[in-house]
Amino acid sequence: MSTDPSAGIRIVHAVHGRREAVADPSYQPALAEALKQSYGTEGLVALYGRFMSGDGFVDLLMRKAIWQGVAKSCGSGLQIGSGAGFKHPETFEIGNSVFIGAQAYIQGRHDGRCVIGDNVWIGPQAYLDARDLVMEEFVGWGPGAKILGSSHTGLPVDVPIIRTDLEIKPVRIGAWADIGTNATILPGVTIGKGAVVGAGAVVVSDVEPFAVVAGVPAKFLHWRTDSAPAKP
């Protein structure tokens, strides 16, 4: 840790990204499996509403157990914030030591795929259109940042747009990428490994590995190096 009191600047150690992987208590997998066997997916989704809010021990335990019970696969060390929601969690493949912040929402699709890698941090109020999403390990996803994985074709033009077909495009977020607060990633975009997307950016095209982009629409600013600033 270093400090610069004259400028009011402090550099402190990261928390989530440095957290050592910890195995779940022995009762945790058994609880998730028992809930799954007793309630089934639909029953667990309904049960989730009882524990969705609150930060007490039982609420935290049950949110975690229900996510583990309904997901296609789920690693250990999962943390689920108050008010976090989901749709079609049976398509989720969640790695180890994943954090999902308060009021975040992950929207899957019955025939889709959502992969969230190890040590991913998803900030509060994030929205992920996860119909065809792969987010690799150690991604930092800022509060309020969004993924849009689909859009209406708008054809034919003589009917309301929301009645036209959906075009689903894959979104890929490479390992180590950092997505700023309230940024938006549009359908079909790939964010390269270690790239940085500035706060509030709207990303309409692929971002190269270790590039820094920002703006509306997002534009390239510079490459990340050990001597360059981490963020715009």
C-alpha cells in the first residue's frame, strides 16, 4: 500500500481479486441438493422470493443454496447480494468465488448459455442479458453496467418493433477485463483479455486485448502498459 497525503490519494490492496478460494462448509452442497430434490427448479425460483432481500445469515445462506440448486453448475465461494435476481438460471455455469452484487439481474434464456468464470465480481444493479454470454475469469463488472445480447430486427416495418423477431448475438468478455460503472456492451461484441471500458461507455464493436476505450460510442484511447493509467 502507498499513500500521497498531500494529494489525498491512497493506493490500497484489492479485496475480491486477492481473496483466496475457500471451500464451502460441508453442509452447503448437501443443502443445495436437498432443496433441489424437494422443490425442483420452479419451486426453488418461487422459494427464492422469501430470501431475496436481507443480509442476515439465513438470507445469505439460502440465496447461495438456491442459486447452487437451480444453476446448471456452480462452484464454491459464491456470494449473492440482497435483491439480486435471475431468469432461466438452469442455463448458468458459475465458477468459483463469484460475487454478484445487490439488485443485479442476470437474464438467461431457456435455450441459451451463460458462463461466468472464476473470481468474477459483478457490481450492484448490473444487468446481464445472458442468452449467449461467456464471461471469463477475474472480470470486474462495474455497478450498473449492462450487457445487451439481443435486439429486435424491426422487420417488417409495418408492425410494432417489439412484435418483430429477436436477433440474439453472442457476447464474450475476456479474462481480466474491467468494465466501468454504467457502461453498456451491445449485442455481438467481444471484449478482449485485460481490456478496460470506461464508465458510461457504449461499446458497439470489439475491443482488442489490453486496450482502453471510453465514450459514446466507445473509442480507443491507448494500450495498457505498466506506465500508463489503468483507466481513462
